[in-house]
Amino acid sequence: MTEAPATPGNRTRWRNWAGNERTDAEVVQPGSSDEVAAVLTAAAAGGRRVRPIGSGHSFTGIGRPEDIQLTCGRLTGIGEVGADGLVTVGAGTPLHRLNAELVRRGWSLTNLGDIDRQTVAGALSTGTHGTGAQFGGLATQVRGLQLVTPDGAVLDCDATRHPEVFSAARIGLGALGVVTAVTLQAVPAFALRAVEGPGTLTGALERFEELMTSTDHVEFYWFPHTDVTLLKSNTRVPLEEGLAPLPRWRAMWDDEILANGAFAGVVAAGRRVPALVPPLARMSAKALGARTWTDHSHRVFVSRRRVRFLEMEYAIPRADAAAVLAELRRVHEANDWRAAFPVEVRIAAADDIPLSTASGRDSAYIAAHVPAGTDPGPWFSALESIAGEVSGRPHWGKLHGLDADVLGARYPRFGEFVALRDHLDPQGVLSNAYLDRVLGPAGGRL
């Protein structure tokens, strides 16, 4: 067994993407499952803790190392795609590289989130999802995974081998073991016909179900301080029908100059002079223009996010979405808050994964944002409180204030997951303060 490259006592500064989580840790960079096993068993023997990390895009402390940080930058690679569409990839493979390579070979993932900078394992472990009434999150596309547990065992898991581990580890929070490889179900490459344009929140609430199921993938962004929304509707179409991507100048103008450059200026101005936020929000809403184009699916699913922010996102029963949004608007209008970022609204199909935010129920997702480096204050508290009235479940990688007692009541299979965690990691080798809060201390450890 080869030991993972590491320098004992060599500690490195780490921060997450948003900059709200910072620490220093001893870093190890294993390049195989055997090297991961060596790190974990040595840590267990020494009473130390290890946290695996991908791109660090989570806003919570889920990836924050307290002692040893296990990076997966050497656990990469994309295998051959079988005739059945199955492809095995290294856990540290970034999604944007996987998407580009799959389409080059004539394949795609059937649904994606709107960010592709995460590693495969990191995106899965935190429950990354996209939108679409008939489509589940990224984890529903997993058909197998390799998991290294703190006792050094290397488990190849799927629906027939270690099925109870496979079921839970698809969204495992990095609490059950270190995922080193994942087998995903790809589909023949397809295009998306994107139609975008302005709408109103009033209209969206009046016909929420009709709107969100009007085509394959629907989402909208509501601009607080206004009634304006940006509606995005994507329809799956065969590649054979041809592509009609945005002209380069239009993509640059819309997605870089307006959505990133100009918006960065709006956010900066609002931070310096909060009273400017409402008029700037109205100005941003008026700048929205309609556009239609057709491109490879991953190029439509994904957006570039260069303005850094903090985010809270709650999954709620889809049937409650309109009422929750209406209450969120009412509370926002009743208070003197300055929300410079739009609120994002998506939906997803129910799934059977124990800690999926869509476990057992068709779900709607409501996400609020504030600029990185600012206090979310009562804006996030309001969303958390309103979502809590309908048993809302927070995204595992996005800010929230819930603990194991509350979460245990909102996930029917929560106890099943925690019992498996205690069996696989009784010493809490893979835990940290965040996991101790949301799952409870491993094995009852104080």
C-alpha cells in the first residue's frame, strides 16, 4: 500500500470560493484508492480528523478541514463510455471537463446544475441539482461509486454490491467515506432550445405549476424591489435539428458585460450606498431582453458566475412554492431590506436518496443571495423561517442554521443515514463541526 504524498506538519491556508470559510490545514493529495486508505487509517490510528475537498464551492463549512485536508486533484480521469452510456470518472474530475469530453464523444449528462466548476464528487456529495419537473438532481444519474471508508476498506458499490451504502453515498456529505470514482449514466448528446425573457412574479405565482411544467427545464429569477422576473425555458431537441448558438458578440454582451461586469458594478454601488439598491434593481430588471438560441445542452444549462456571493437555498414541496414566494415577497416589501441579487426559483422530481433535498417529494427550490463579504442578516433568516413552515430542507452546501434535531424531522430516512455513518465511521474521522451539527457527533462522540 502506497502512502499518500504529504508533509507532516506542513499546513496550508485554505478558503472556499465565497471566502466566508477560511482556515489552515495539513494537505494530502492521494492519487489512488490505496493512498486514500492509507491516509484514513493513519488518521484513525492517531485520533485525527480528515475532510475531503473538491473545488471548495460550498458556502457552508461542509468541506472545512480542522486537521487534515484530503484534496482530490489527483483522483481524476474519464473512462470509456459504454454502449449503454455508462462512464466511470475520477472523483476529482471537474464537471466542466467531463461535460466537454462527453459531448466530444457524442454523450451528455441528462441534467445539470447552473455551475460546472465543482468536482464530480463534491457536486454529488452536497446534492447539486438543476431544474425540470421530470428530472432529478445529479445524484440520480449515479449507477455506481467507489468509497474508501475510515477503516481502509475500498467498497465498490452499486444497486447489487453494498446496496445500502450505495443508496446513501450518492449524497453522502463526505461523511460515509471518501468517494474516489463514480459511474454515471450518460445519454446520447442532445441540444437545448433556450427561450429567455422578462416576466412578472405576480404572473408566475398565479400559474406556478403550469409555468414550471410548460417545457422540459424551467426556472426564473425574481428581482426584489420589483415585480419583474427573468424566465428561462429550455426544451430538449435532437442534435440532428441543428444548432443556432448565440452570436459571439451577443453572448459576450449578455453573459459577460451585463450579467457579470455591469452586475458587479451594481453590487459594488449597492454596498457603498445601500439606498441605491432598489433603483439599481429596477434598472437591472429593465435591462432584460428576450433571446432565443439552440446549443449543446451543457452550454445552455451552465452560467458563468464571476460575481462572488453567499447563498441560501431551500427545497420545499412543489405544491407550496407559490405561497412561500408570495410570503417572501410580502416580508421583503414590509421591511427596509436591500437585496441586490435576484431570487432563483427551480423545480425537480422526487427521488429515493436518503439525504437528497428531493427525497420522497417533488420539490421547488428557492435561493437567495447576498454579496460575498456581507452579512445576510434578516433576509436569509426570513427565507429560512418561511421555508421551515412547510418543512423546507436546506441545500447541504449552502448557508442555513439547522441542526440534526430539526433535520431529523424533515428527512424520513435521516436516522437510516446517521446509523450507517456511525457504522462506517464510528470515530468521526471524517467529521468536522458542520457535520457534527447537521448529523450529530459520530458514534455519540462529544
